[in-house]
Amino acid sequence: MSKMIKITYREALKQALREALQTDEKVFLMGEDVGRYGGAFAVSKGFLEEFGPDRIMDVPLSESGFTGAGIGAALGGMKPIVEVMTVNFSLLAMDQIINNASTLLHMSGGQVNVSVVIRMGCGIGSQLAAQHSHSWEPFYAHVPGLIVLSVGVHEDARGMVLTALKSPDPVILFEYTSMLNMEGEIPENSGEVDISKAKVRRSGNDISLITYGTGVYKCLEAAALLAEDGIDAEVLDLRVLRPMDEESILESISKTHRALVVEDAWRSVSISSEVSARIMEKGFFELDLPVERLCGVEVPMPYPKHLETAALPQPMDIADKVKKMLRS
Amino acid sequence: MIRFKMPSLGADMKDGTLAEWRKQPGDFLQRGDIIADVDTQKGLIEIEVFSEGTLEKLLVQEGEKVPVGTVLALIRPVKGHEKEEEELPVTSVDLHPIEEAKPSELPKSTKERIKISPLARKIAEENHVDITQLKGTGPEGAIVKADIEKAVSKKGKEEAEPIDLKPVPPSVESIRMAVAAAMSRSNREIPHYYLEKRVDMSNTLEWLREANKNRPVQKRLLPLAVYIKAVAKALDEVPDLNAVWDNGLVRKNEINIGFVVSLRSGGIVVPSILQADSKTVDEIMDAINDIIPRARAFRLRSSELSESTFTISSIGEGGADKVYGIIYPPQVGIAGFGGISEQAFAVNGMLGIHPVMDITLAGDHRATDGLIGSRFLGALTKYLQNPENL
């Protein structure tokens, strides 16, 4: 076991990007303010000086244009990392992502792969109000041809982009801005992580908390609260939202026989609906309780802090919900 | 290992109470041995086994009421028969789910859907827990895993509590309800067609008179024995009527003729003469003499109640001229024998007074058409009129 180091989520992301840029000359980073400004969230601070303007490219405010350019570069054999400053602006790039990145392998009869990694800062929690607080994971996870990853813990922040770059197909990487300053412990030699499987972050026997992204730490906190009451909750981090790792979900259910799915995204037609449906389809006879969900309240995100907090599942809400389910 | 299950003793049977084990673990069982008595709406029935082996384990306690299909016991097969997996003393009758046998006009059942988690249901089935007796502690009062586990541990403790096992004959009402359920279902589901044929019984009666002349009273043949044998032979010729309907016509190998026995208290039971085609008329008569008193005393064997492949209803002397039957599901035909009466009847261009009988056939039009039915009545007439060849 190697030494554990303390690191912020931002620093973990940064180290991963630097390692990617250092180890493969084809890798380059492009996005709004990634160069001279050092990244809107300071993830690429110092990169321009270290790697030069050819590999750290500032681009105009045109999500559709530069995402398309990144896809073109991938077709040309490069390994572009496209940073879409926040997920909210990715709506403008959706045509490129969905009509080009996800389909070209199919449309070309298998001749061209689109090996592009598109990073998006996302998440809620800094009073950015309705237009800048979106959770579009369900949108992208809906699209065949994309690989959709969610960076819910520090270890994945340090490693996911490295594995994503190895994928021959387009990868959407969701990073959470509200977690940038959060400190966590990871092994000193952290690096590439598996991007095909969900991961149990806490093992338990009484109920499966199935979640991703910002939900992971919230569920772990809830599990710690529940442990005080003698409830042994398992936390399953989906990590890969597409293609979904059904096997790990069913394995967890077969052990706990109960599930609560937690996410910040709106409830209707969401990742949690998909998880719930799959449990019903393949794990029905393992269930001892109906699958339940805790999701974002279906309103445009309010600006006031207390309302913003109330609009999302919080650790206390999760713990309360579990206790209600288990009638304890 | 052979899994011996609670047989269905008729389309109207949902469950049975295991009244008494006649065999104990370690006993060697032979085909036809009576393994247990089961209390049903039709009385105390002796349940037979149909395979050889050593009784390994009893899974259901005496006094326990279990649904049809519940595994009652495990039997270790004799060497060379290990491949046999299931003991299925039931053939035709349990092909259709019983639940639908309750027509809406019957007194409304108070049974509500039981809320139970899929996992709890699974565990309950594995442990033979009767979920109808449980109170759930889950959401909306649903039964959850913990409730079953509690019941299982309780069941372990209550082991071997003595239960009054005196067989109680079924009430008039319960028989009425059983008949009502089976007949309502038949009328609801089966599109019947009806055929009838008038048969000159002169030869038959003459033959019977001759045959009975030198017999003691107890050994005398009744027309019923001739009817059963003739029907069996006719079915052998027209096998499509010796069948059940299970989303399609399924012919049966054995010809087992059920015959309607009226009970003095009201209601009917339909015991069966097994393999009637390979029995002589005398053997059939012996079987009838054996079965009827037992049927009236509600002491029939499982095979006699469950294995009929065709049914007949006979009115008997002096009764109505014709009887049109309602098919006993899932069978596909029922023959009705009216009373024999003297009628003006032309034979070979000569009008005379002959003893005649009207026979009818009700057929399931999903399974067969009138042509098949007509062929059957033709064959039946031929055998009835030539009893010496039976």
C-alpha cells in the first residue's frame, strides 16, 4: 500500500491533465480561458507557460465551433481534451457532440473513431441560479456512441482523464466545480482508473445507496450518520453513466435487497429512473422494498442559498429517507 | 430426488390439508402405494405415489393446509431412475389455474391481494410459510423479509403441536360451491356443441340379461359398466375426444372414464375408472362397485379424482330421456346417457317397439368439430349394440 497524500479535487484534476500532456505529445487542451487566464477554475494554471500555446489553446466564445474543431482534430489523429467551461454552455455544443462525435463511427461504417475527451465543469452549490446550475448527465447518458463518466471522488479526479484518453470513442467527463476546493486522501501513486465499472465506495448490508458525482460524498456522509443508528448502508458510485454497469448494481441489490438512488439531477427521466428500471427488470425478485429515489427538486434552481440547499438531496435527507424506508 | 407434490384433485381444488402421513421417512414406496390422506372439499382423499423409491423426508406437517403444487415430500428414487425429477400424480386437471374458477356471481370472496415484497415471497415459498396468516410490517402493511424470517423461526418452535385430525366430511355447501365453480368456468370458457343419437338397445339389454342370468346379485352387471366400456373403445377410435384443452388439443395416452355420481345430500362427485379400455366389462363393474360407496363416503383416491380424460353422465332407469352435459374442464367432451324407454322405432324397414336410448355428446368446439363428435357417437353406437365384442 502506497503512502496516502492529501490533495484537493482541483489539484487532482490538474495533476492528471499535466500527466496526460507530459506523456503523450498528441494530447492538447483547448477551451475558453484555459491558457492565459489559467482556466475558469484555475485547473490549468501555469500550463500555458509549461506546454506552450500549441498545446494549451484559448478559443473564442463559441462552444459549437471549438467543440467541432476538437472533434475534427480527433479525426485527424490528435488526442484533444476539449474543456467546456461549464455544462450549462454545452447545450450550444450538443449538435457537435451528438450529431458528430457520437455518430461518426457508425456513419463512416466503422472507419473513423472520434477519440475526443470533452470535460465539463458542472454541478450546483455556488448560488449561480437557474441558468448556471444544470445537471445534464441524463441528457448525455441517453446518447449511444458516447462514454459518459462522472468524477465523484478525488481518486477519479486524479485518474479518469488518463483512462478516457485511451478510449477510441468520445468521452464526456463531468467534473464538479463545487468540489474543487474539497480535500481528500488518495494514494500517492494514483493514476489511471477503470472506466468500465461502478465502484463500491462503502460496503454495507442493509441498503444500497446508488449515486454518482456530488452524490457520492453526500451518501458517504449519510452512511456515516446511519451507522450511528446501526444501519449498515452500502454506497455504490456509478462512475460510468453510459454504458451503465448493470452488473455491479444487481450485485449490490442481491446483497442488500433494498435501494435508494440519489442524484442532484431532476427526477423525471433521469439516471435514477434508469437505475430503478433496471433493478426492476433484472433484480425484481431480490427486492424487499420498492426502490426509492432522492433527486433534485424539479424547479429552476433558486438563487437564495437556503432554497438552493433545499432543492438538492443533502446527507441528512438521505439518512432520513433511509430510516423511513427501513422503518427504524 | 423426486419431489412429491400436493396433487390437484379436480379443477376446483386450490389447496388441501395434509391429514395424515401413511408412510414415514425410510419406508420403501411402490407405485400405487398410499402415502398420505389429504382433506379437501371432496372429503378425505387417499393420495397415491406413482414412482418407486425410499421416502426421504416429509416437508409438510400433518394438519398443515398447503396449495396445490406444494412439495410435500422428497423420495429417493430406486437406482436407474435417478433422472426422474418430479412426481406428478396430477395430469390433466391442474393445467388451468384455479383462481379463475370463481365466477363473479358467487358470494364475493373476501380475499384481498396480499402485499408482499418479491424477496419475501421467494423466502416464504422456500420455507412453506403461509403468507395469508402473516401481518406485514413493511410499507403499506406489506410483508417483508423480516416478517417471513420471524414466521419461520416461530414455526420451528411450534413444531409438532397436536392437531385434531378427525376427518370431517365436506359440507353440502362446499360441494355445491365446488360444482358451481367448475361448471361456471366451463360454461364461461368452453364453447360447447351438442350432438345426439338414438340407439336401439335391444341387443344390449338382451346380452345383459343373458350375462346376468347365472350371476349372484352382487356380481350382476349394470348398463353403466357397458356404457363405460363402450365409451372407452369409441374413444380409442376417436382419440381427439380423449384429450384436454391447454391452449391447444392435448391427447391423453390413458383412457380414464369419469362418471357422475350423485350424492344423497346433493351435489356430485366424478370418480374415474382408470384405463377403462384395457379392463373387461366385469372388471369395470367390480371397479364401480368399489368406487361408488367410497365416493359417497368421501373416501376416494387421488388418481380416481384427478385423472379422468373423459366424463359420462347417465340418468338411469326411468329418468329423463336425454341429458346434455357440461364439460368438466380441461376435458373436451362429455357423453350423456338418457333413460331407456320403449319407443316406436324402425329397423330394416320394419316399425316395431324397441327399447331405445338417446345418447348425447357435448364437445368443446375449440378442440374438435361436429364431424369428430359424430364419428364418436357412431362408434359408441356400434359398441353399445355389440356388447359381446366389448
